[in-house]
Amino acid sequence: MKQIKLLLIVLVPFFGFSQVELKGNVKDSIGAIAFANVILLNQANEIVSGTITDESGNFLINTSKGAYKLSVTFVGYEDYNKEVNIENDLAVGDILLVSKENSLDEVLLVSKKKIIERKVDRLVFNIENNPATSGGNALEALKVSPGLAVNGDQIAMIGKSGMRLMLDGRIVQLSGQELVSFLSTIPSDDIKSIEIITNPPAKYEAQGNSGLINLVYKKGRKNSWSNSTTLSYTQAIFSNYTVRNSFNYSKGKVKFLLSANGTTGDLDVQQDTKIDYSEGPWFNDFNQKWNEDNLSGRMMLDYDLSDKSTIGIQYLGSVANPDVKDLSVTSIFNNSNQVDSLLVSDGFSDLYKDNHSLNTHFKTVLDTLGRSISVDLDYFTFTSERERNISTENFLSNNESLGISFSNQNDTDQRVKNYSARIDVEHPLEWINLSYGAKVSFTDNEYRTNNFNTISGTPVIDNDLSNKFDYTENNQAIYINGSKSISDKIEVQLGLRLENTQTEGFSETLNQTNENDYTKLFPTFYISYVPNDNNSYSFNYGKRIDRPGFSQLNPARHFTNENSFDEGNPFLQPSFNDNLELSHTYKGKLTTNLFLSIETNGYGVVPSVNDETNQQFITHQNFYDLYSYGLSQFYSFNNISWWDNQNVLYLINYESKFFNKDINAQVQNGFRYYIATNNTFTLNESKTLRGQVNFWYSSAYKESLFDQSESYNLDIALKFDVKKSDLQFSLGVYDILNTSPNTLTSVINGIRQDYTRIASNRYFRASMIYNFGNKKKKVEQRDFGNEEEKGRTN
């Protein structure tokens, strides 16, 4: 309570101005009406202020005191008009619109959203009905999202590092390859939008240096039922087949959703490495064939206890057997550029993975002023079991075999469990819109590694390379957030989040325990200024933290081949980031951002080499501070009825400083530019055929350890709705030129390394979707209790 009182004292100077707010909800006999026009007119019948209702039918208008006429209009309904005298904050409650006779009895109205929307603190990529994402998975949807880069197991915002991912506002407790595998099991057709949140409000966890990516699921529709079945075929080097079914039902107080997704097929991953040893370069060609067999599902059930209270449960889970077969060929050259010998490694990994998450939630609205309480209880579990066998055979340049020099079996078992509970309170007062809450989270990670030498044919355990690693992480947080409309042109928001974290990692091999216990304060600040209808300005600041992933902390060693292995670092510490953004929007179409990001105590992958033993060992270290700053622009063009166009431009400069003296490497600093354009075309008069053309380009640039080559990507997709039918077809070709992968170059210990990863980036997909149900009824979407309140920072 002392912390909350202190935060309130800090907030008072920022929000001590008087204001008058008008609130209400627009609905009809079925439910809420979204996108209705709400206007205030003065005595001269002139428009003073106005807005549109959100997806729950709610509206909020800030204005000065006085007498007005409140007018509410929506196509197909009688106009609503009422005289209101506003002397203090006023809640008019429910406004019931009456349908016009014979107006829209047999017509289904579908509102068309922009593909990309720029808001104060985020970029929203609406992927519903987007031809380029139809029939795919969440990972592929992220690849075509503007401002995001997906390279191997790294998912990042352009120009930033340390991003974390959320599902419906909940942090996913996975990172790296485990996160990539998890996203591959989520159908893109289940996702409504992808929110790229550069500076999250205090309500969100402080984890993730560069911000958060929030995947927002589609919600059930009220007083309706619908079913969607998808069949999808993907062809790259190997083929994949997907079948999915999603059922939605809502009637009265009950809302139910059930979806299942199954995929079978294979994925090709190629990794090329060149290491310039002093005795001559080594070229490694590493090819993997991943089995993509997986089954995933989602279930949601909500029940309205009353008009103001809802309780619900949601489950998300997947089971996969992504077995991997790999072949590694290392060509060893001498200084005369002739092949001296070859190392050929055969490997096979028998893998099993599953994850399950369960959420129960409750929300109640306390009064007509908007006071509400929501409670969420979450449970997440992840299991990964792997048995990897690898053997290396040596050959002379004439292909004469020298025999097997290395044979190894590596058995790993990882189990992650997370329990969390949170409470969020919306508490608008006369002088401030206040929200506050608390969260506790408990994570337990068990990692077992048994390493065997199998060169004799009989497995012999190697205790030095085996490991038992236990890691626990507990976090307690409280936050408070206040927003205030100082006038009809200026709005301010201030938030503070206090997090206390305790971690403990125990390595049986090292016989060592590492503990951390720290408390950090994470402030956020937003201010927006709208001088007129054509211009708006905003500034925001936020402090973030990025904690290492579980696999990065595990000291167990994993071999790619005889001369290459990676291992984690139990001594890794979190990094911190300060983000500042200044933004201007012109006519809602052109947005310009100036940004500065300061990352301290940064950590990352360090691919070191030993020139004497010809070994490459990949470790994780805290070793740099990074300053990245620049300009971004977003421009939307939709003046032509058949063409919707959105464009993104980033100009970024990187400046790194190394503080870890144990890393003998060249610092890479430089400039980067990135452009992207997303284009949707309506190709016929009946609007049943749509095309999507997406392109992005990233220049070559230098950052931290790596000099990265240029890369670019072109996608083309078509979607056809069969007229007077519920059938849809989509076709797409992705990364047509096969140019999206880039090469990373580093110089460590005086040795240059080049690394390129290609994971079936170029592919073709054909999908068929069949939808049916009673779609003629008007629909309403209900948000979960812990989803961000609409308009909090807009």
C-alpha cells in the first residue's frame, strides 16, 4: 500500500486539471453496436465533438461543461437524439437503437479494416481475410508482418532486440527454437491481429527489451454459430499438409469455441558456415530434414453470470514429434585453396514436444462509470524430450575413409511449468482515469542431459558432458496507471510498474548454485497533442528488462558435429532498455517517428573459435551496450477503391560498446535502412477476387558482433470467394526470389566466420476454406478480462 500511495502522489501533479467526460454504450435488441457514430452538437447545431463506438459498443467523449444535443447514428437504424446538460462526468448508460423497417433484414454487413493500423504505442497488422496469411501458421504470419524480422529461431522488431511474445495479453514462457516450434502449431486463421507494441503500458509485464508482440485471437460471436474448415497444401523442397476445423457457438449467456489443427510433412533447413582458420578455411554444409507432424487445439468457454459479470476458461495445447535427420559435410582446405580432407557427420534426433496452457478468468463491471475488476489464473507446461545420435567419419581428398573419429549420443529432457495469477482494476475517478493491479508468477524449469560416448558400439556415459540443471524464477509485480485529458487537445498517461524477481539455478555438473534477487521500477509516460483534425503529436518513454531464456542459462553441451558445439551460461544476467519515441501523424495517413533505444548489459550469442584445435564453440555472454536511434515512417494510401496500400520505412544507426574483456572481437557499428510495402488489390467488380503483393528490403548493416548482408522478400497471394457460396480458395508464392535469408559475418579471436541459415523460405501454398453458419445475424465481439482496454493510449 505504501508503494501505491507514493505512486498516487506522483501522479497528482500530472492530472490535476478539471475535465468532463460523457460515457455510454450503444446497442440494439441483439447486442452491442460497434462503429456507431456518436456526436455532440451545441445550441447552434454545430458539431462540438464526436467519436465512434468500440467493438463492445462503448464510447467516451471529452468535452467542456454545457448543454448539448447527443446524436447517435448507424446505418439501418433510426437516429437517436437527446438533450444532455453536462456539468460533471456523465454516464448515460445504454442507448438502444431501433431498426428501420425493411432495412437490412437479409443483409450481412462486414466492416473492412485496414490491413495495417498505426496507433500511439503500436502497429496493428490485421490478418483476418488477408490472402498472404490464409492457411498458414503464426510463425509465417509474423514473417510477413511489417517491422518484424524472423531469422532462424530469432524473432525481432526491426532495429531492436530482446522482443517477447504474448498470446491474448499473456507472456509465452518460451524463447529461441522452442518458441519457433510452438508458433508453428498455431493456425494463422485463428488469429485476428498481430500487435507490435514498441512501448507497452505499465499493465503489461516489463519483460522484453524492445517491447512485445501480441497475437490477438479471434473471439466467438454473440447469438450466432459458425464453422470453418481449412485444407492446406504447402510445397517447398518438401511438402506439408494441414487440416483445420474451428467451431463457434454463442447463444444467450453461453459462448463456446473449439478448434483443432493437424499438420503432417517435412521441412528442409540448410545452414552454411565458413571459418577462416590460419591453416586454411573450413566450409561446413549442414542440412536438416525436420518432420512437421503435430496436432494442436484450442477451447474457450465463457458464461455470463449477469449483465455485468462473466466467467470463463480457455485451453491451448499441442503435441508434436518433430524428428530431425541431418547430414553435415565439412570441407577442410589448405592455404593453397585445395581440399585436404572431409568430415562427414550423420545425425538423427528422436524428438517429442508438448505444451498445454490453461486460463480461467472472471470479470465484473461494478457500475455505469466503468469501474471493473478482472481476475486471471494461468497455468503453462512445456515438455521436450530428445535423443540425438551423431557419428563423424573422416575422409581424405580422394574420398578414402580414415574411419569414424567421433560417435555420440545425447539424451535431453526439459520440463517447464509456470503458474501465475493477476488482478486488474479499472477505477475511473472524477479527475483521473485510474487503473491498477498485481501479478505473481512462479516458473520451474528442469533440464536433464545424459551424454554417451558410443564409438565402441556400446554407450558409455560421459559424466563431464552430462548435466542436471534446475532453474526457478519467481516474480511479483504491482502497477498503477493514470490517464488524463487535460483539454480537448492534450492527453497524458503515466504508469509505474514495480517488479521483484528471485532466481535460482543449480548445476549438478558444476556443483554450483547461482542466485539473484532484485527489485526494479519500470516507468512509462505518454503525452499526445492534437491541435487540429490534420495533425497529432505524441511522445512516450518506457523502461524494460530482458531476462535470459532457460536454454541460454543451461550449461549443458550440444554437438552439431565433432568440431562444433554450443552451451549455455548459468551466469547470464538480464539486460535493460530505455525506449523513447516522438511521433507525428498527418491526416491519419502519414506517421513519422523519431526513436532512441539504449540497451545496457546486453547479452547474446558469441560464436568463438580456437585456431589451434579448429573448434567452434557457441556460448552466451553479457558483453555489450547498444545505442540504436533513427527514424521510421508509415504511409497509408487507399484513395483508389480497388487498391489498399501501406508502406513502412526505417532509417537506423547502431552504436555498440563492448565491456566484456574476455571477448576478443571487432565491434560492428553502422547504418541500416529497411522498407516494406503491403498491397491488397480488388480484382473484379463483385469483389470476390483479391490479390496481395508484399515486399520488403533490408540493407546490409553492422550491429554488435555481426556484419549482416542485405536481404529482401517478395510474396504474391490470391484469394477467391465463390459467389453465393461459403467456399474460399487461396494461392500464394512466398519469397519468390529466395532472397530473405542473410549472411552473418563476425571476426572473433582474429578468425572470420560467415554463417547463413535457410529454412524453406521459398514455398507455394494452396488452401481451401469452407465456412457455414447463421451469419446473417449481427455479431458482437467480447474481449477477455485481461485484454488491453481499448483507447487507453490512443
